[in-house]
Amino acid sequence: MKTLTRKTGLRGTIRVPGDKSISHRAVMFGALAEGTTTIHGFLKGADCLSTIGCFRAMGIDIEEKNEQIYVHGKGLHGLSAPAGTLDVGNSGTTTRLISGILAGQPFSTELSGDASLNSRPMNRIITPLTMMGAEIMSKHGNGCAPLLIHGRPLSAIHYDSPVASAQVKSCVLLAGLYANGETSVTEPALSRDHTERMLRAFGADVRSEGNTCTITPPETLHGQHIEVPGDISSAAFFVVAALITPNSEILIRNVGINPTRAGILEVCRAMNADLTLENVREAGGEPVADIRVRTSRLRGTVIEGEIIPTLIDELPVIALMSCFAEGKTIIRDAHELRVKESDRIAIVSENLTAMGADVIPTDDGFIINSRTTGEQPAALHGASIDCAMDHRIAMTFAIAGLNADGETVITDSDCVDVSYPDFFQQIESLYTQDL
């Protein structure tokens, strides 16, 4: 449990943890490559550790030394059958991506996670994998994990995905590593492209044209050195903290700004944020920058359409930011929030309302009306926040607590360890340091 009170003048320079999506993929692709893959900046959160655990259970030697992760790959066909059920913890990324890999293996596997993971929809990967000839089923027949996967030879397909989902796209492309020809995925909008970028670095033939991505099965993948940039989804909480907390200025170093992930930067600019990118560069095939953010007088906006997949994980904290903007903010086309670690539309609305915000939940988003006192949005007030063990909800309402009268209590704050074990310590560091 954590208790937060109002603060002003957040100032300092921080680094956020390594990108979760890239960390997952570096371990997976390193396991399937020939030779050793070294990973610098790996996120040691619970989700990524679940991925490491799964591949260790399938015979891959993975070690940590000198602040780096070493994955000693055994090639595309080097995995071995695990002795028991693969534990995916709370990680949807682990579950959906590894299912594509397991579908083409010469052994059977069961995947299962915690209660939250085992309630999330898996038909979105079961459908395309079945089209490829995979034998995969939901153990309880409810379209969720535990999943039973009996590996077999796969057939190449062209899949028109009904959702813009990097996890679905990646699952199909990874199954395509074991298919008998070119496998392609077309999405309704472009989702994050870390899989495509990293597979190319490992030597795979991956081509992208518009919203369609195609993979040709390679003979082999080759181990790489991967530099993991800071996770923009983690940086988002400090971006919003600086924007809404009076007299604040924060510099966040080494953040990945991949355009398929960086929609929050566009939204901040549309809302009149004082936000600049410094030292823009490329690291490990990914665009990276330092982000400087200062307290700003924000204005409402409309967030919808193709930008939604580029900021889906940041929408809870964007909803909070919108409570401090002048006028109305509308977020739509984000029904995906209903099936994340929690129903994020419902839980964000309930908790913001408990803090005094004017938030109307909709089927696919929010309508947020600024409560103004004179020229400035009215303050929130403290509340007891139940996060449903959802790490992004806990971090969102920690930032809310810094900008609320009275005490805000995060009852299940330990869930932040899934993606950001040092989150609360970094908040505290901004009370005491200067730029």
C-alpha cells in the first residue's frame, strides 16, 4: 500500500526502465537464434522474467552478468519440451507471442498464468493459428488460457486481422517462421512494429508495405547485441506528472520514440504541452530521444482513429491528464481497454470519479470535462484507489495523488513491479533533485 499527498515542483533527470515489448522480443528471438544474444537495458519486471522462465523451461541457457542478459540460443529448432506447464504469469505478451512459436514445435505444451491473465481473450490468436494448421485450444473452452498447444507443421496464410494488435501480428509472424511459405498479416491500422524491426536485425526476411507485413521463413537467425531503450509507456507517467504538477520540469533520458508507440507525444502537443525532444538518435534499430517536459496550461482535444494503437497503454494516464486540461477531451475507438489487465475504461472512470473528476465512460473510451475554478481546472481530492492489480492503473493514480487534496491511498501498489519496480522511488527522487 502507498499513500500519496500533493506535491509541487517536481524537478530532476531520470531514466525509466527498458522497454517491455523490446525486452520480451530480445529474449524470444535470441533463444531461436544461433549463437549468443546480449541484451543491455533489459527490463527486469515480472512480465519479462516470465518470458525468461518459459524459455529456460524449454532448455535455453539464459544468464545475467555485468548488468546484461545473455541468451545462448539453440536455433529455430532447438527448443525442447518443458517438463510441466509453462507459467506466463501476468504477461499477455509472453502468452500470445510464445503461442506462435510453440505452434510449430514438435512437442506439446500447456500455457497458464495468474487469474488476470487467464481471463484475457485468446481467440484472437487461436483463430489465425488454427487457420495455419495449428492444434491449439482453450483448456476450459472459454477462449482464454490455459492454452493447450500440440505443435505440428504449419501452412502459410494471409491473415486480415480484425484488430490492430502487435501481439496478434507478432504471433502470426512468429508462427510464420515455421510455415511452408510466405505468411502475411494485414491490420486495420498499423500497430507497434518492434517484431518486424528486430526480426530483420536477427536476419529474417520481413517486409512491410502499408498495414501489411510479410515474413519468409529463414534458414537461421543470428544472435545479436540488443540495446533496449527506455519504455515510453513508463516515461508517460512522468511526462504527465511534469505537465500537471505546478512548477515542474523533468528530463527523461534515453526513451524509445518509435512512431508506432509514440502517439502520446502527438497528443501532448495537441493539448499545448511544453514538451521537447533532445538528443534524437538511433540505438539498436529504434529511434531514441531525451524528453524534456515542463508544467503546461493544457487544453482538451479529441483522441481517436489510427493514433489509438500507438498509445493504447498510455490512455489511463492520458485520461488523468485530461482532467487538468481546459475544456472537453474525448477518447474513442479504444474498446481494447476493456480487455487489458483490467477493464481500464471502467476502473479509470470509477477511480477518477471518486477523486472528483467529471468523467463519463463510453463503450470505447471516455468523455472528460474539465472542472474549472476561475482560469484553472479544479483540484482533485484524495481517495482510496483499488487498482484491480493493474500496474498501469496504480501508476496513473499515484500521479493523480500528487495533484490531489488530502491523501490518496493505492491499496494494491505492489502490482507496479510487473513493469516498473522502482517507480515509487523515482517519484520520491523528484522531490529532492534539481535539473
